[in-house]
Amino acid sequence: MGKSLFLKLFVVYAGVLASVVVVISLMLSVLYTQRMYEEKRQALTGAGTMVNRTMGEYLDGLIGMDRLSTSIDMIGYIADARIYAIRYDAISLSEIAKQLADDSQADATLVEDLSVLLNGSSIFHSRAYSAKLDTDVVLAGFPLTRGTEVLGGILMYAPLDRVTRDIWQMNLVVFGIALGALMVGTLMILQLTRRIIRPIRDMQSAVVRLASGEVTDPVPVNTQDEIGRLARAFNHMQEQISKTEEVRRGFIANVSHELRTPLTSIRGFLQGLLDGVIKQEAVREHLLLMMDEVMRLNNLTGEILDLAKLQSGTLTLVKERVDLRMVAVDTVAALKGLLGEKRLAMSVESGEPVCAYVDPDRIRQVLINLVGNAVKFTPDGGVIDVGISLKDARVVLWVRDTGIGIPEEELPLIFDKFHRVDKSGNPAYGGSGLGLNIARTIVELHRGSISASHLPKGGTEFTVDLPES
């Protein structure tokens, strides 16, 4: 489980979410706390201004002591603070300091705070201990002034527990919301992680089934992201593997069939000779038939080996600059000797030499396949033309015949392995079905292309397009 990608992703995502929620919650708590203290400070500042004004009215004789006490008590009630207005100067402050020095209940910073107020500055302590009130308080102090003269100080003690209670209530709300967000976010992360991992697990299961040879369904693709593209790539790979396996099975079946047919014939001839069924005067004839079958086997194994080398990439082209027109002339001349009694007109169109950087032996092999097919499928009296031209740094080689032609539906398939246009089993059209596939592979190794098409007056044209260099 420790190695589970699902667990790793979930822990990372949940950890990031928890960290973000905690940091945001702490920031909100700190900001709210600062705001609460700032609001308290502003409230005490306003109250201090009112007390200072009320004290001015008292000192000016506009109100009496009773009115002063009532007003200060009312201001203290509104500001939720206990207020002390003290009139003193530097001399009396020293006396106060002496008295407080012997008082164990005196506030530790009282003398220092009174000195600051006497200098005309304000004080604010967000947390201070009041020995007189025996509790932690918010302490604010302001100079008691009359015009520009500092007459003393105003001290305000607001109970800290009330401020703290408001802060804790807000913190409970913040952390409650954070906990809810964390739970909802965790559920969303759980679903997201499962959604990310599901196609990966599906692909893992499919790989295991593929490795055991089972046929698997495509992995569902529900997204357009990297995981979706990976799933689509996997499905494409699976489809290609299935096609390759189908081709492999077909290849083995076709090779087995192609090998079995001549071997069966040879075995039958040999059995007839051994059993004395074949008469003495027919022995030579049957030996010639067996020789034909042996040659057929030899050609088939040679083509299979060539195909294996071409497709495995182990075949190295030995390129040189040659005149392809001369290669075509030599190839056609060699094939004319194989016509036997068949009357065909074969020629290479005359013209200037056409040179290209190719492997001459492999290009000759392509020509042998193309011209050999034309010979097989062209009846007596037919014509086979071979031509070569150079255009825009490309060499175009074609083989045209006046043969029986290729059906339209067969044209896209004729370069496939073991594909045969003739399904009748006519020995005159016999072959392994590998020649055109080998020709296409050789041409593609030369960075060229090969195609087949119908001729308007009947017959077939094969066109090979090669780079000049």
C-alpha cells in the first residue's frame, strides 16, 4: 500500500489542501485579532477624548464633581472600561513612585506609563496585568491636557476576557468553516485521485491481460488531459498489437500453407516412385516437376528471409550512383530469357541516362518483381514497357503492361503480405504473395514510394518514385 500511486497522490493533495486551509485560517485569526485590538484602541481613544473634554469643563467650573463622576462613569460604561483621570506633575509623580515602590499590589509599569503620559504621549498595551483589578486588561492612556499644558493622565482599563471571548468566538467560526472546507476538499480530492488513477489501473489490468494473450476491451477515455491522451495512446498501441498479432498469425498460416503445398507434391511424387506407381518412362517428367517445386520452395524461403531482414532493420543498403536506365535494360534483358514459349514484347524506353544514388541490387530486385508480375499476368501478344524519367530531383520509374489488370477493390491490398489477386489457384499465376510487399519495403528504405493504377486501354501501371540523391 505504501507504494500505491493512489495513496501517494491522495496524501500529497490532502496535505497541500490541509496546509493551505490551516495557513488561511491562521491568517484570518491573526487579522481578526489585530482588528479587534485596533477597534478597541479606537474606542478607548474616543473615550479618552471625551474624558479630556469633560475634565476641561470641570476645571473651568462649568460642571461639578457629581456631574464629572457621572459623565466619566457613563463614558466608561459605553467604552466597557474602568477610567481613572489623574492630575499630577513631575514632583507629585516622584512622590507617587515612592509610594508605589512599597506597594506590592502596584502595577509594574504604572510609574513608567504615567511618566510617558506626562510627556504628552499616549500608551496602549494589548495585554497588561492590573493588580488593582486582579486581571489581565487592555490598557490605554492619554495625556490630560488643557490647551497645550499637560495636567496629568487618563488611564483606561478594559477587561481582556471580553475581547478574548469575542476573538475566540470568531476563531471558532473560522476554524469551523476551515474544517468543513477541509472535509469537502478531501472528498473532492478523493474523487479526483480516483478519477486520475482509474484509467491507469485499467491500463495496468489490460497490460497484464495482453501479456497473457487475452483479448482486452479498449480503456475508457473520459478526459482530454494527459491521462486521456495516455489512455488513447494505450488503446492505439493495443489496437496495433492486435493487428500485428493478426498479421503474425496470418503470416504463419500462409507460410505453412505455402510450404506444405510443394512439400506435399514432392512427397507424393517420391511416394509414387518408391511404390512403383510412376512408370519408368514418366520418371524424368516427375523429377522435373519435383525440381519446379524445389525451386518454388527455394524462392519462397529466399523471399521470407529478405522480408525478415527488411522489416527487422538488419538489411543495410549499399548505395552508389548508378544509371537506372542501364539497370532497367539489364534486368529486362535477363527476364527475356525466362519467357519460354510466351510471346511478349518487352522494352525499355530510350532516352538520356538517369543517375540516382541507390542500392543497384535492391532496385534490380524491385524491377524483377514488377516485370515478373507483368510477364505472368500478360497474355501472349501483350506488351510490357519499362520507362525512367527525371523530374524535380525525383526519379520516376514505371512498368506498364497490357495484361488482365487488377480489380479496383484489390489495388489497396496488392502490397500486403501473401495477398494474391488471383484466387483461382491457376499455377500460371502462382507465387508467394511476398514480392510486391518486399518491393514496397525496399522502395521505402530508399525514401521513395510505389503505387499501382489502371491503364485506360487495360492493363496495369506500377510507378516507383525515388529521390535522386
